[in-house]
Amino acid sequence: MSAPQHVPMSDWAVQNDCLLVGGMPLTRLAERVGRTPFYAYDRALLARRVATVRRYVAAPVKLHYAMKANPMPALVCHMAGLVDGLDVASAGELKVALDSGIAPDDVSFAGPGKREAELAQAVAAGVMLNVESAREVEILARVSRTMGLPARVAVRINPDFELKSSGMKMGGGPQQFGVDVEAVPELLKEIGRRGLAFEGFHIFSGSQNLRAEAICETQRKAVDLALELAGSAPAPTRVVNIGGGFGIPYFPGDTRLDLAPIGENLRTLAELTKSRLPQASLVIELGRYLVGEAGIYVCRVTERKVSRGEVFLITDGGLHHHLAASGNFGQVLRKNYPVVVGNRVRGDKREVASVVGPLCTPLDLLADRMDLAEAYEGDLVVVFQSGAYGLTASPTAFLSHHAPLEALV
């Protein structure tokens, strides 16, 4: 039996054996950017992915972009014109969201341990806060009194279930995220006593899931839970955000997520929600799924080295720029992302080679013994699936190399 292969990167066009980004040859884009390494994001692929989601997940379900996946300001501005709302996880992301021109009514702020200054900024901006503790409710009550402006709040719930087969579990069991479901009714009473503007619920159970049946099951449980808790709420429920969890294929053997059953499931849940909570909107919150496959990381070969019969392509990039591709961002067993030599995608000559960076650690590995076009100094190495959790999820200060640039093309 042959070894499993990566899902083909068929969204990316190739011309004269050179990858095209936004219709432009990679070699020309590298000249335009000015130096390597860099990240590049393709506007057309971003728009195409949003359109694909909307084809399966139609109104009245609302689609939000979770900015933690990629908060590049130009990309966020582009996404703000395509989606129904933005979800942020810090005051820094909040500023980018507000600068995008999206209405504050369509911005929500989640995350554990929000600082008092962040909470005050969010109240002043008029965005909705997904509260994750009684402490946040207490602070928001004080801030609201001072400003004379009731904080808009939803309760982020830590449910008693999890998203099965999830790459990262963010609900079920003990969690730093959200309010344990058994404590939610009392917190809802406190929100009412404090005079905050209750708007709904946020239930985010996990991420990076490639199994449609697991996502559908969790969505059903999340809506049922929101419907149950709505009876204890101090005001009509206006928002039921059931998170996302949609995964993309990174590694050999991964298969693409089937959106058809998810879309059908969401249509049923939207009808149920509207019948039971007439004022409520059902929201899904996607980050990685919207932007992950529309981005690449590009670095340049600075040296070709052969050591005891093995080829190493040493580049000016590495784990300090793309921690996830190095295998040090949650992987238990390291696996290769899809990687090609961008200006020799197919290549007349092929070889097995490893792509490494310039850092003084054996962890600085972008491709481990992969089948690649034969490459030399000056060639451009491309890491696909790099539009999410790339630059901002990486230790760019490590060993004091310069940070990579970013381009939206």
C-alpha cells in the first residue's frame, strides 16, 4: 500500500512551473514584496471560500470571521466586506476590527482573563462581550455605571460536552474558557441584577475538525443547550453563537471536510432557533476554515547542503516565522505541511530533501525528507495552508532575525 499523500493544492494555479499568487508569478511577487521570507494571502481565494460556505450555509445563519486566525489589518478589512461579523480576542484585535469599518454591533469580544482596560474599551466601542466569569460581570457593571452605557453581553458557556475528534478541545470538562454550564443560571441572574444588556450565548467547543458528523452533533447539542438556558435569561435572547470547528487538511491522509451535511443541519437548527427564540440569530464563527488555505509562507534557499547522503535546503525562514509548520504548535507527532519549490513546482528533476531554517536548533524544520523539485540557492520554498495561525502564532523574536513581511494580493 502506498503512503498517504497530501490533498492536492488545486486552488493554486501554476504557470510555466511557477506558482501564481493573485494571478502573479511567485518570482515577481517576491520582487514586489522586496525581501523574503513573507506571507502572501490571495484575495480571490478568500472570497471564494466565503462564497463556498454561503452556498452550503445560507441565511438566516450568520457567518462571522474569528480574527485570531489571522489579524493582518488589510486581510481583516477585506474579510469585513464578505462576512456578517468579526470576533476578536484582545484589545489589539478590537482596534483592527473597528478600523475595518464594520459596525460595532457586528463585533464580539471573547477570551478568558480580559483586563479591565480591555473591557472598558469594548463597552465604549459598543461591541458585544462574551463574558467568561463572574469577575467580568462585576467589572462590566462598574464600567457601565461610570460610562452610563450598559455593556452588551453574551455568556460564553463551557458545556458538559465536547467536539469529538477536535484538534483542540475548548469545551467540556475543566476549562479556562467560559462559564461552567451548571453555574450559568446564577450568572444570568447576576447580569440582570447588574443591569447589563444581555444578548445571548456563545458556545465554542473545539477547532480543526474534519468530521462533519461530529460537528453536526455538537451544533445540535449547543442549540439545545442555548434553548434550555434561555428560559433563565434576564432578557430575550438575540444571539446564539455556536462557534465553528471546521477543519482544513494539513497532513498526508487528511480529507476535506464535507460541508453539505453541516449546511443541512444548520438549516434545521436555524428553523428550530427561530421558532423557539423569535428574536435570535444563529451564528457560526469560522477562522482557520475561511483563511487557512488562502495563504502561503515563502522563504528563499540560501544554501544547498548534503550531509551523509541527505539533502538539506537551508532557507532564510523557519520556526520563528511559522511555528505550526515546524510541528511545534500542538502536534504530538510531527507531520509535514504541503511544501513545494514555488518556482519549480513540478520540476524536471526530483529528489528527497529536508527544508530547514537558519536557527541553532534541530526543531527548525519546515519539511522533513519530502519529495521536492531539485532546488538550489535562490529558489523559493512555499509552505501551503499558511493563512491561519502563521505569523502571529510564531516566536518572531527568537534569535533576533527580522520578522517576515505580509502581502494581500
